[in-house]
Amino acid sequence: MTKFTSYINVLLITVMVSSMLIGCDSGSETSLSENSIIYCSEGSPETFNPQLITSGVTVDATSKQLYNQLITFNAIDNAVSPSLAKSWHVTRDNKRITFYLRKGVNFHHTQYFSPTRELNADDVLFSFNRILDTKHAFHQVSGGKYPFFQSVGFSNLIDSIEKINDYTVRFNLKRADSSFLANLATDFSVILSKEYAEQLIKSNQPELIDNYPIGTGPFKLKEYRTGSFIRFVPHEQYWDEKTTLSQLLFDITPSNTGRLTKMLAGECDIIAYPIAQEKIRQVKNLSLDQVTAFNIGYLGFNTTRFPFNNKLVRKAVAHAINKQAILDTVYFGDAEGESAKTIIPPSSWAYDNSIKEIEYSVAKARELLEQAGVEKGFTIDLWAMPVQRAYNPDAVTMAKLIQADLNQIGIKVNIISYKWQEFLRRLALGEHHAVLLGWSADHPDPDNFFTPLLSCSSAITGTNRTFWCNKAFDQIIQQALITTDIQERKTLYRQALNILYQELPLFPIAHSKRFQARTNKIKGKLLNSFGGIDFNGVTKN
Amino acid sequence: MLIFTLRRLSLFVFTLLLLTLLSFSLSFLFPGDQVTNISGQLNASPEHLEMVAAQYGKHESIFIQYWRYLTHLFQGDFGISMASQLPISEEVLNHLPATIELSSVALLIAMLVGIPIGFIAAIHHRKVTDNIILSFAMIGYSIPIFWLGLLAILIFSIQLGWLPSAGQISLVYEIEQRTGFQFFDILLSDSPYKWQAFQNASAHILLPACVVALAPATIFIRLARTAMLNVLETHYIKAAMAKGLNYRQIIFRHGIRNSLVGVIRDVGLQFANLVTLAMVTEVIFSWPGIGSWLIESIYQRDYTAIQGGLLALSSFIFIVHILTDFIYASLNPLAREVHHGSR
């Protein structure tokens, strides 16, 4: 009897202790996790220096957390606003831009680096010369590729960068370019520490500069385990408003279902790119954030070939397409996309509210076709891009819907798709009649939509797949680049959008959205319509 | 006991040799260059690769190549992982402790639950309780583990929200890695949140450990039941009954102790089964153990990791077997007389 009871006792005690361990968990755990945010991200960053990449995963993990730029985009209308530079001055000819740096900006103090001085002009020079000067000691470290800066032609644009004094830097440009400021404000144009670089040269480990980052941002890197997690802690001497968090963790979870499970089980506070959005909406303590991204998915017409060299035919096709059906099928209602009225998204400052949606009307389409006087029953080749992009998750399905729509007005559609490289090569040759394609902006300056997509020069270099070249339109967008007066630029872009509405070289379909799910304990704005996520200003509880 | 030890050791050595032979031949069977497969040097310059080839005796006879391979192994050099370019030995040491932790906790749960239930079934032999327990054991043994794991996550993590579904510990707790064993590391750390971290880690291990434990527990139920039934049939039990001891005294004084001896031996045999189950479970619960690492290596065609991982894992299981054999032999003198390393 005694042995039996003692055995039972041991069992009971084990069960009680283990249940206590778990029971206590929910109660007392809050003290540490209260101020820590776990963000379940979709992949590992390739590096900790956004100058070197264009991938969204890396930008999310680094740009706004570890670094600052000279200037930044404000969250409301994406206009350029001060950051490390407290003000700037642009000469009348737009060729010289002088930045006045903020004083008292500190770099991260970490286990591997202790800064002895504050940010000054040398750091700015170092950060940009690393990109521009091919003979710079750090240019070739980490491969010597700076894809964003190469794509905007940075080295052809900048003549020189001068240090006027410790807190003043001047950029001398070879020609005027009002999108230059926007380029400096992107997530890629971060400021690194020159002092840290010099220390690394001395210890003969220059390659560490991009893996053990030192910046001026609101967080600093504590620990990174590849494929597993990133641990950030607050930067105590941050120059702007400091974060209230005690830790920021990126839990790297590449599997979509894995992230969803962790969210539902309460192991993540925020997850990137959630699936099963309906389910998340139903759960009481979770909410879904969305933001319309700076991109556009469109149907482009080859304006150099029959039948789309006739603008009436283009308009007829636009009226015949049931855009709502496309949004419902390809973008899952308004779950992943927002109907596009023109090429720029509504959150851009150049957007014109007066532009109307092209209405879906088969009757009007037939009427326009008759006006155009083309013979009935012609066939077109519609090219559907073979890859998935945020702005067009499924081009082939979209093409099939358009095929059915156009059949109603007597146009036969052949859907054509090649492998991506082949597709692009043949597109550049202009073999298509119409194409389903899209564009993601590199920075929120509206010019990044107009010039690459529809200017005469890009019709030659290849990003303008409609081959549309309108002299009046070209003049307007060039003029808009020369001036820096925002009101004047707004008026000019309004005119440009109006020409597009009249001429319709492409039919805008949708701007895709970016999503993220979070528990209701998390407050603050994380997603921006442009660029990476930003944890500064995000709080818990 | 000396002869017993020697026999076990020779068995150990020969099994290891066979294992290394298998892993050595894998480097020829995998696609790609043999030296690259065996060393993991993917981005090496031609000169460096030539040096590695010379080290492994690439230009000499196959026996010398095998011998060179063995020398590398004995120096603890398993090559480097093709995926992470870290030494395999380091990767194994990083991942093995998590698996040992999970398997040990699972084994403990399986024993604590399975053996007593098996005894209860034996005591109520051929009664309703016995039948219920046996059918439960049958069902538990038949459930595929990946399905059970998903089901457990669905119920306990998502629906009820009681237990976490992934990982060893919440990332919030910063535990410095010293021994590699999470629980020891937590106790050794000087974090002010030590106790919270310990609770959190316990909550994390509970669900995967229970999932791993289910199948072995059902085996223990049946083993303990058979062992107890055998003991109850013996003459000394009958003698004890004749002397007038009551049933409870018979079970606790004689039955349990004598039937446990039979079960202990099978605990060791179950360990191999347990580690296999743990490997699958690790993937489902994102447990950073050697199983999920090995399966990830298979996905990434990381041949060096597959060879080294297999070798390390099988030697580990084998060592555990031999250890339980020794424990069993010291508990039960009769077993020492069994020859030829078999039962």
C-alpha cells in the first residue's frame, strides 16, 4: 500500500510540476515579451547593406531599422523630407545640391565597434564614394555591384561630391535631374560609418563591413543566425524619437503555412505576406494591414502595328474588358489589388483625382470599332508574361479572361507565352500586338512611372513596350524633370495623365497591395506604400 | 564481464567500419566529383581542390583512399557542408544536442506513461481494462507520426492556444550557447529572465516530445504487460502466494522489480526508433535538431552533410545501444553469459 501510494504521489507531483511550469507561462512571460516584437519574415537577408541589393527581404531587414538616409519620404504624400540632412538647397539650374547635416547624430555602439565621433561629412562622402569610385578601397568588397545605383545611372549623373565643411556636403551633377533627390531618399542610399571602415582596414577584415553593420538607425544588430533569426536591440543614442521596444526579432520562416500557424498560435506578433486572409479577418485579436504598392499591372498595346496603331481600336478594347472580373479572379477581389485608373497609384503626389475609370461597356466598344473602320473579325496575339509578379500574379488567367471579353466584340485572341528571357527579347523586337506586363517603381517620384514606361527614349532602350512616342507628352515629362517646384510639376503631370487618358497607349489594370497581419497589441504604422517596413514608432500594448 | 565488454567493443568497431565503408562509397555514388562530395569544397580554386584531392589520396588505389578517409574521420574532419560551408563536425555538434534533448524527454514520458499502464493491463489480465488499454495501444501505434504532429499543432496550438507550435524557445529569450543543450544553457546563463526562459523552453518541448513519445509508449505498454504476465506465472510468485502475501504485496515487492529488468533492455532498442520518429517530428515542429538538418541537407543536395550526418547519427544510436546493454548486464548477471553480441 505504502509503495503504491508513494508511486502515485511521484506521478502526481510530476504532473503538477509540469502543469505549473506551463501554467505560469502565460502569466509571467509578459514581462520580457511585453516590449519585444517578433516579426516573422519570409526569408533571410543576403547582406546587411542595402546599397548592394534590390531584394525586398533585405530592404525590410536593414534599411529603416539599421540606417538612415540623408533625406527620406514622408509617410503622408511621399514628398521628400529631412532625415540626416536637416535641410538642403538646390541651385537654380538644378545642378548643385547642398546638404546641411544634422549635428549630434551617433553611430551604433556595439560589441565590435565603439564610435568616437558623431556623424559628419566624411561619412556621407565615404558612403557615396564607395559606390561611385571604382578605385575606392571598399568598392570591390562584397562584389562591387550596386544594382540600384547602376540602374538609375548614378555614376553618369554625379560629377563630384564635395565636403564644404564638417556638416555641409555638396553634390555636383552633370545635368539637371529632379528625381535625384528621390533617389537619395530611397532605402538603398544609406549612410555608413567611415570610422568603422577605417577600423576594419586596420584589422584587415574589410569584408565585415556588410555583415556586421554599423549605422545611425533606430536599431542595432545584436545577433544573426542565418536562416533562423535576427536579433535587433534599440540604439540608445538615436537622434530622432527612440523606440519603446526592448528587442526586435525577425523570426525567419520561409513557409507560408508556417508563418500562418505561428501567427495563430501566438508566436509571432506580425507576419509578412499572410495567406488565408479571410481566416485572419475572422480571428478576433488579429488584424490585417494593407497598403497599395507603387507598381502597375497593365495591358500594353503595340502602337506601331495594326490594329493598335489606331487609338479608336485601343479604346474599344479598353471598353470591352471587364476589369472587375479580372480583379475578382486574378487579384481575389480587392484582396490583392486595387483597380488602376491611370499608371500612377493614388498615393503618389502627382495623382489626379479627376481621372475617371474607363467604363465597361460592350455597346460602346462595338461603336468605337465601327468608328475606327477596321474590318471585323481580326485576330491579335496577346502576350502573357510567364512569371509571377506582385502587380500581376497570374498573367495567363488574365489573358484568358481578356480573350473571352474580346470575343464578344468579334476580336479573336491568341495567347502567347515564352520563357521569361525569350519573352523579353521578342517583346523588344515588337513581335506582339498586345502584352500583359507591369512595372514596379524604384522610388516614389512620379517620373519613375512616366519616363521608363512611355517616353520616346525608353521606346528605343526597351522598357517602353508599347513603342508609343508622343512628342507633346515627352516634352511635358521632360519639363517636369527640370523644375523642382512641386506645384508646377503637379500641373505638368496632370497634363501628361490627361494625354494618356486620351491616347491610351496602355490600359491600366491594377496596383497590387502588400499585406501583413498583426496581433492587436501592436500599434503604429509599419507598412509604407513605398520601400521597406519601418519598426521605429511601432509599440506593443 | 571482461569478455562481455570485449565482445561488445569488437562489435562496435566492426559496425563502425561497415558504416564508414558505406559512407565512403556514397561519395562515389552521389552525382558530381568524388573529391568535392567527400570534402564539400564547392568554391575552391583548382589548386586548392588539387591539394584536397592529394590529401584524400585521389590518385592512389581505392584502399589507400579509404584509409585516408578514415584518418580524416579520426581527426574529426568530416569535410565541410556544401550548403553553409561550415565544418560538418561543427554542424553536427550544433544540432545533435537538440535531438538528444527531445528524444530523452520523449523517452522519459514514454516510460513514465507506458510502463505503469502496461502493468495495470497485466494485473487486470483479460478484463475490460486490459482490453481497453490494448486497443488504445494498438491505435496509438498505428497513427502516422506526421499526421499526429499536425493534429497536435491544430488542437493544442491553434484551437486551444495552450502550447507553442515551433522551435525550442521563444526568440525573446537570449540564451548564450555553451553546452548546446538548451536546458543546461538556460540554467548556466546569467540572464535575469532565466526562470521564465526555462518555463518557456519546457512549454516548447512538451508538444513535440509527447508526439514522439506516443508510439514508444504503446510499445512499452505491451512489453511491460508481457513481462509482468511472465513474472506472475513464475514459481516464486506462486510460492509467495502460498505463503499468504496479499496481491498488492506480491506486485510491488516482486512483480514490478523483476519485470522491469526485462523492459530496461528494450528501452535501448526503442531508442533507434525514437530518433527516427524525432527526425520527422523535428521537421513538423521546426525543432533545430539533427533530423531537420539532415532532411534539409537532402533537399539542398548537400552530399557531405548527408554522409557525415548519417555517420554521426548511426554511431550515436549504436553507442546508446551498447550503453543500455552494459546497464542491462550490470543489472542482470545472467545476460553476461550471452555470447556473440546478439541476444
